[in-house]
Amino acid sequence: MTHKGPQNRVRSSIENFILHLHPMRIDKRAIKFTRTFGLGGISALLFVILFISGIILRFSYIPTVEHAYESIVELQNHSIFGQFIRNIHHLSGMLLVVVSFLHLIRVYYTQSIFQRRAKNWIYGLILLFLVLFSSFTGYLLPWDQLSFWAVTVITRVIEYFPFIGVHIAQYIRSGDVINGNTLLNFYNLHTGVIPLVFVVLMSIHFWLVRNAGGVALPKNEHKKRVNVLPNLVVKEMMVASIVIAIIFIVSVFYNAPLLDEANPLKSPNPTKAPWYFLGAQELLLHVHPIFSAVIIPIGIGVFFIYLPYFNYKDLNIGVWFNSEKGKSLVIQSALLSVAFTFILIYLFEHFLHFEIWLSTYPSWISTGVFPFLLYVLPVSAYLTLIYKKGKSSNTEVIMSLTTILVSSYITMLMISLLLRGKGMLLVF
Ligand code: HEM
């Protein structure tokens, strides 16, 4: 009879656990770092870091208007490693938004969202929505000027939704203004409901990746299978160690922001939304809310959900940008879109005054339809040009449109983040 020593037993339990996450053997091409940049795995790691640091924070946080801010100050100044843990949680939260978005970009541009993977794209979008919702609900908890007014801005935007907007905003706030009930609701969502839903959806997401036979790989490349242990697992450990080290080191030097305690009577100038919503806030400055808060977000949401299901004829699954031509088109579209969005915003700010020129029209036409067409018409002309004159395939045209939309949003976000000063005026 053979007796397993305690060390061996621990080792085989770890192996067992790993082999529940991964198959025994895997295509060697799938573990090349530049195939995925490890972005999905890093997102999962960030979630784990957030979960653990969040549980620690929960011991000292008090979710009431009277004590929330005080409990954060107390944590930072008087708890051992309190500031450090808060910094880790804050930084990992920001990184999760960035990394899961980059992961979306990776799976999209490597054409990994079609056929068997289409369903996982939808689960991914829901996960991204959850990441944003989680970040948004966490934003309020410090109860300082930054958090209070950023959440106020967003709930006011929701009110623009016709018919149901005011009710949804009231429901989210538990009243007409942000108050103690809002704080308690956000606290419960942020520390209970959202993490739970996240775990369930992440499990389905992982299962669907395995079900599709792992990450998408090009058809006509040389295939060779290798053991997951140690080939993939060692790489995963290395990436995880580097990410953890970076988060820990940055958290020593960079403190999560905390302004003065929330004062509902005194709004800061400028009042900005959470950073990832700044693109939407920028749009709202120039375009009537019925377009900027309703039609455009719904349109873009539907477009992204529908992305795997358009009628593509020349898919190259697993290949970056589908083809060399696709790659050039994506770069060209991104550059043009950044320049165009920037110029348009500058013109809106200083020269285009539709609300005055067309003051006889209802505002949804003068500041809605006209600015909307000013963006949509040139973009449509460009897409028609690359389709007809450039003989691009429909896959390349749709990829260009996706690139234009994403680049425009990022440009608006950067403008709002870096160039908007007092009174939300553009300052260079
Ligand atoms: C936020 C939490 C997320 C986690 C933890 C996560 C995790 C992962 C992991 C570990 C993989 C396999 C390896 C890799 O591609 O890196 C994967 C694949 C995939 N993810 Fe995500 N993901 C998340 C969000 C998203 C989002 C936002 C999307 C897109 C909307 C998405 C869509 C996909 C798709 C389509 C695949 C299959 C890719 C392929 O087969 O090559 N995921 N995800």
C-alpha cells in the first residue's frame, strides 16, 4: 500500500483544482502571451483582489450618512494598513474597468466573438456592465464631495429617459435626492448582490470558453498540444505575480482620493461624473439629452450586442483585425475618428451655436438632430467610401465603424478628464 505524504496530498489537490479550471492538454499556440495578453485572467485576478480587500474594508466601514465619511478617515489614519488596503481596492477597481475593456477589445479584434463564441460575447457585455455598476455603487460609499456629486450627475442623466427615467432615478436614489437610503442600497449592492452575480456570470463565462474549445485560434496554423501543467500555469503565475506586485507598489505611493465630507448644498466646480462615464457627460454638453442620454446609448448598446450576428462573409476567426487590410483600416479609422471628434467638439464649443441660429425650432431638433447629423453624415460617407471605392468587405466596414465609435468615446472621455475646467469650459 502506498501512503501519500501531506505534501503530496496538497500538491495533488492544487493540481486537481487547476485541472478543473483548465483541460489537461492545450494547443501550444493558445498559451503564447500575445494571443490574449492574459487580459481575461487578469480581470479574474483583479476581481479576487477586490473581493479580499473589500472584505477587509467592510470591517471598518459604516454605511450611514452620519458615519460613512468618518469611518473612512478613521480607517486611513488609525487602522494598521488601512490606507494601504483602501488604495489597493481603489486601484484594482480602476484597473478592472480598464483591463476588462481591453479584454473586450482583444476578443473583438481577434475575431473571437462569432459562432460558438457569440453567446460568450453577450455574457462578457453583461460582465462589463456589472463591472461599471459595481464601480458606480462603490463610488458613493466614501460619502465625500467627489462621490456624492459624481453619483448625483449620473442619476440626473438617467432622468432624461422619457416616461420611466424619473422613476428609475428615484428608485436608484430611494427618493428625489441622494440620501442615507441611497447609501445603504448602494452598500448592499456593492458588497453583496453584485459580487454574487459576478461569481455566477464569471463561472458561466469560463465554462463557455472551455465549451468552445479554448481561445479562438487561426485555422491554418501548425497545431501542437502540450500539458497545461506546467506550460500554461507557470505563465499565469508569472503574470499574476507581476500584476500583484505592481498593485502593491503603486498602493504604497498613490493614495485613493478623499475630498471633504459630502455637502448636498455645495456642488464642486466643475462637477464631474465617474471617470469612465466622462465621455457620456461630454456628449451631454453638446447634444440634446434625448439623443445623448437615450437614442445614442441605446443605439450603441444594440450595435454591440448584435456585433457577432451581422451577416459576415469572410470571417478569419482567431486572426487579429481579420486581415492586413483590416489592420490598416482600423488604424486609419481610429486616427480619423480621434481628429474628427476633437475638431467637432472644438467647433461646438466656440463656433456652432445651433440653439441660437435655430431658436425657432424645438430644442430636440436644433441641439439634437443637427449635431447628430453633423457626426453621422461624415461617418456614413467615410464608410460608404471604403466599402465602394476601397472595395472593403462588410467585416472590414463593420470593424471600422466599431473602431470609430470606440475611438470617439475615448476622445470625449479624455477631453472631459483633462481639458474641462471650471464651469466645464474647455481649457488647454
Ligand atoms: C470582467 C470580467 C471578465 C473576466 C474575468 C473574463 C475572463 C475571461 C477569460 C479568462 C477568458 C479566456 C482567456 C482570455 O481570453 O483571456 C475569456 C474569454 C472570452 N471573453 Fe472574457 N472576461 C471578462 C469580461 C469580458 C468582456 C467584457 C467581454 C466582451 C464583451 C468578454 C468576452 C469574451 C469572449 C468572447 C471570450 C472568448 C475568447 C476566445 O475564445 O478567444 N469577456 N474571458
